[in-house]
Amino acid sequence: MHFMQRTLAQPASCTGVGVHSGKKVNLTLKPAPINHGIQFQRTDLPDSPKISAHFNRVVDTSLATVIGSNGCIVSTIEHVMACFAGLSIDNALVELNDYEVPVMDGSAGPFTEMINNAGIVEQESPRQFFIIKKPIELQYDGKSVSIFPADTFRITCSIDFNHPLIKKQTYDFDLSDTIFESEISRARTFGFFHEFEQLQRFGLAKGGSLENVIVLDTNQIMNEDGLRYPDEFVRHKILDCLGDFSLLGMPILGHLVVNKSGHAFNHAFLEKFFDQKESWETSTILHFDNLSQHHSNSLAI
């Protein structure tokens, strides 16, 4: 666990297509100062507006997580946000020259590689954590998201799809840079062929292909190379969760239990999280052995 704020050592760039827009996008991840947080900047628009990656900037969750401010939007931010959360990057500026983050190979693997190649530096200011004191739970129509007190950030995620190659899957892990990189970051987004066809009829998923999406037919995986992990589906859902919950704006010390959730339900949970201020506090932590005697700082949220 990292207790000091971190950023990139130098810029890192890539080019890819937006999975929904089909547009070619240039993206650059840049170092940022202490307490900057994660911000996205649209270099293609007048005055290059910036949007903070925060849950109160979310404007759409129907197909991906979209943030917006003053008429400017950035879409499909969840994979790069998961990468920042998984590698404990607190401060960065994400520049892009269109409205959708490139999908790359459908995972956070390419962003993870970019950041590792650029290097990560520790900054001279402690991280602020959300310390969970009492459970927070949201349940509806078979979906649920809950968080419980814990000394680490742990995620237990379960999915259940009526498909012979998915069915019920559960994955549980304590977040660390190395586990994120090896076990989670390369898990790709997935979809069903009949849904893919329908999306394309409506002018969506223009950039989607077997190069960046696991596509399932009624009883088979259509990608020639198959899966990267036997349970790649639930691992990708964890990737999405990491991206969505990073929009709290600070890392969490708690055990997150997610069942059959998606971007919209995750966002509904974030709203409930901020409504239940008595269930958490914000703190810096001086070192791991001192979690129970953490140094508390009240923040106005």
C-alpha cells in the first residue's frame, strides 16, 4: 500500500480508436502536481477545457462511464481510471483530441504498460483515504454493492450470466500494483454478438472488433485466441469497478462486495456513499502498522 501521493515520471502517449465512436484518438498521460487529482483535457476544443474525474461530473452511464462539464464530455474513461487506481496514481492530466478515450485492446493492459515505461514517482505529500467505519449497502433487482470496514482495499466481485461460457463467476483480491498488473489489467471487455449487431445498427460500437472486445455467440467465443484468463469476464468487471469507484476522488480502505452490478448501479452507489457521511472519514495514514491510529483530517466534501 502506498501512503504518499504519486504521479508519472514523464509523459506517455498512445493512439487508438474509440470503441463507440470509431474515431481515431491521440491520448497523452502527463505528470501533475500534488492534490491535482485526475483530470481530462480536450485539446481539440477551444481553450482546451478540463474535466475532473469525479463522480459528480458523471453525465451518462448507459454504455460506458462519461464525464462532462459545460457542454464538454469525455467518454469511456473507466479503463484508464482503473489503471490509475490499480497503480496508485493520484495525480495526472489526460490529454485527448476527441471525446472518447481509445479502447486499445479492450483492457487496461496498454495503459499499464505506458505508465510503467514512463515511470512512477512519489510526491512529498500524504494520500488522503476514505476510511470505512460502518457498512454502506445498496440493493435493487438482484444487484448489490456493499462496502465494509477493512485495513486494505479489497474487492469481491460476482457475476451471473445466462451463457454456458460465463455462468456464475466470483473473484476476490486485495489491491496492489503487482496483483493489478498481473491479474486484472489485461482482462478485456466483452459482449454478445447479437447485442453487438444491434449497437452497430444504432450507430454505436463503431470501433468495436475482435481486436478489442471478447465477442460471444450462443455457445462459443468468436475471438481466435480465446481468453487470457479462464475467468476473464469477472476480472474485467473488477476492472470496471476499479475505474468507477476511483471517481470518489481518493483511495478507499474498505472491503467492496459487488454482485451483478454495472456502471449505472456503481454510480448510484457512489451517490449513496456520499449521502452516508457518518459511515466514513477521510484520513492520511503515516504507515501501515499505524492504521488504527491514523491521523484524521476532516474534509468538506
